[in-house]
Amino acid sequence: MSDLRPLWPTRRHALFAGLAWLWTPSGWVSANAASAPNSTPWAVRAVPADEPMRQLHAGGPSGLLGTGASGSLWALSLNGQAPRRIADGIDTRTPIATGHGRIAARMADGGLWVREETGGGGRVRISPSASLSVHAGLLVLPLAVLAVVTASARPADLLGHRLARFEPDPAGRWREVARSTDPVLPDARPVQVDLDGRGDGGHIAVLAGPDGSRYDHGVLGDAVEATRVLWLERHGLEALRELSLPPPHVFEDIAPRPVVLSAAQGGRGLLTVRSGPEGGQLALVTADPAQPRGLRLAALGDTVGGYHRWLAPTTDGRHLAAVHTPHIGGVLHVYQLDGEQLTRRRLQGDVSTHRIGTREIDLSAWLQGLLMLPSQDGRQLRLLNPAAAWIEWTAVALPGRAILTAALPDAAALAVLLDGGQVVLVGSPAR
């Protein structure tokens, strides 16, 4: 047993340990990690932490951030060093955001927390009156932070949420300077995308038109679904383009995914899910060339096959894929755009990129040219190679069920949050 080492570097961390791992020259490796057709095992090693994690995000001073169960925000080490606490009082249910030298988070009381990593020496500013919506995404821009805010005194008001823009005032305090007119999903996660090909960095796509009666599936944490896509000007948050779905359809999603298309196909688009009486189907939304202020459903895939059947999209911006019925025998399909159709091809079963009832809508990651996604039980990572006819490159066993992932391209590794709160790194071998 001399080749076995403890999962955590100190005894204090043993509380959050999983299984023992085998040490190899490549690092920690699960003893039963599959390696064919890749002959070099993928290294798996634990990330030291002083408490179980609830959120994970690639970024920050160490390259990886985690929100602990206590509400502490941690800079987690990628090389085995002790974690560093950088904040307390952070909401454990809402994702962290980074960009342009800043970290942004929702405070447990709904306030906006922003840390300046460049030029300010780690300076922190808090806006306690921001009233950020729980579960919603934040988006860090060069001069601002965007967040969904609660605009109603009644938290259950479906139409009481707006997208807001926050900027620092001369004293460095973050103030709301603009707010969308139209209501957005309470848990919307805005993205920046250049749908018109203006070359100006793009504007803000967000799912909107919340409705609680059209489609009562509730697979993403609640029964409130979007009926609109808005593309908002990033400064004033006025609508530049929009698309509304007629009843009974909804967008069963919280975050559209930007994709790159050919010039003939529109240049840029958004990948999402349209659902209705026949179930979910992959949908591609683009700017409508016939309507200066319109978006359109440029292409649709076939429905999954039945009411309340859903699919979980994933993309690296170019490849289009989705796991059909990820909660009941998930099957990965790859899609091709063919005119107004998204045609699909079955690749592999026994996979899942979403846990029912959660808002983490894509547990897969694209790294080192591979698609990495959990098995149906979440205890393995399946690695597929799109450049080699989507063959399964390898499978890596995990010491728990994957509930969240964060790709770390600079470290050639994937951070995986397990159901017990542990974090492990799955690293790429030399190829």
C-alpha cells in the first residue's frame, strides 16, 4: 500500500475526502479510470478546501473560485496549496462572475459585491440596496456589471424582475444606472453576443417574458419559463431586437448559448430549447434580416418525443450538440444546420449534463479539443473527440457524483464539484 496517498494534503481536509487515489507521474489517478483508446491516464487530484463547496467558477486570483457552504468565497489552489478566503456573506445559490479584472457575486442579503483585482489591490465595494435576484447570472463588462434585480415588493411576482446595469460612481460605489423595461426570467443568465455583426463587442441576450402557466414542467428549478428572447443595448438596456413565442410554446432554458455560423447563415446565433405539447427541441435564434428589430427562429430540430421531454444543449461555439432526456437514460446527439432544419445524429447513451430541478443546465465542458460530459450517474467523465468521428477517447472515474464543472483551459484541466462538496481537478495528459 506504499503507493497510496491521502486525498487531501492535511488531516483537517479529511472530512471532505472521497476515495483513495493512485499516484502516477501524471498526478493523482483513479484506480479504475479507463484509458483506451488513449493509453495515458487522465490525472485526477483533489483541490484543498476548508469546507464543502456550493459554487465553482473559473477565474479570480488563483484561477478557480468556490463559494463554501458557510457563504465564504475562496480562491482555490490548482497546485495543492491551502485555499485563501477572500469574502464572507456570499449567496451560495447564485453563480459567481468574473471578467475585466473583477469578481462579482450576490450577497446573501441580495446586495451586489464587487472586488477589483487590477489597479485596486483587491478593493471591495458592496451595494447593499441592489436587490439582486437569487439564482440569476451576473455578467461583468469592461465598465459595468449586469444583474437581474427584483423590481417588485412581492418576490413571487413573475413580472417583477428586470436586467440592470451597475457602474462605479466617482467614489467607487457601484450604482444602478440603467434598467430594462421588459421583465426577464427571475433566474435569467444574460450573455453578450454580436448578433448583427457590428464588431462592437456585442450586446446582451437574455431570456424574458416569464410565464408560469404555459408549460408546467419545472425541470429547471421552477415552473416559470421564458416566452421571449431580448437583445438589449448593453449601456441603456433598450431592446434592439426581440422574438416572442406564441402559445403554447416556451423557451425551456435560462441561458442562451452564443454560436458562430457562416456568413450565409447569419454569422452569429443563439442555441436554446423550444418546448411545447410535443416536448423539447433544439432551436437556433438569429437576427432577422427582414426585420431590423426582430429575431427569428432560424432552425429547429425534431422534438425529443413527448410532452415534458427535454434536452440539454451544449456547444463550444461551433459544434452543436444536446443530451436528450438527460434525467432518464440520457443520449448524446450531435446536430448539423441544414437550411431551416437542425438534423441530428445519435452518438452515445448513458450520459447526463443536468440534474433534474437544478439550474446548472450544462455539466459538460469543451477542453483540449474534447467534449467532456458526465455519465448518467455522474460518477464518470466521458471524453469524446469530435475530430475523430466523436469516438470516446477515454472515461475517468470520479470519487462522487459531478454536480458542477468549470473548464480551466490555461491549466488544461476541468474542475469538478462533487455532491459531497469536494472539488477535484481532471487534468489532460500530454498528447
